[in-house]
Amino acid sequence: MFQQIRMAKEKGFTGDACPECGQFTMVRNGTCTKCVTCGSTTGCS
């Protein structure tokens, strides 16, 4: 799992897992984060 987080950060992602789909493709979206894979956000619209 640590390798997945490291690889995600190297690609410009935050390194956090998406709460919806579990992918490590979360990016900053203002004060929240958004999943590039499924479009889920951490509370922002």
C-alpha cells in the first residue's frame, strides 16, 4: 500500500484513497479533494 501512495504522489495526486472507489487518484479541488477516476469529492461540489 505504501508503494501505491508513493506512486500516486509522484504522479501529482494527494496520495489519499478515494472513499467511493478506493483508487489513489485524489487531486486538490480548492479546500477539498476530488477523485479523477470516479468524480467523487470529499464534501465539495
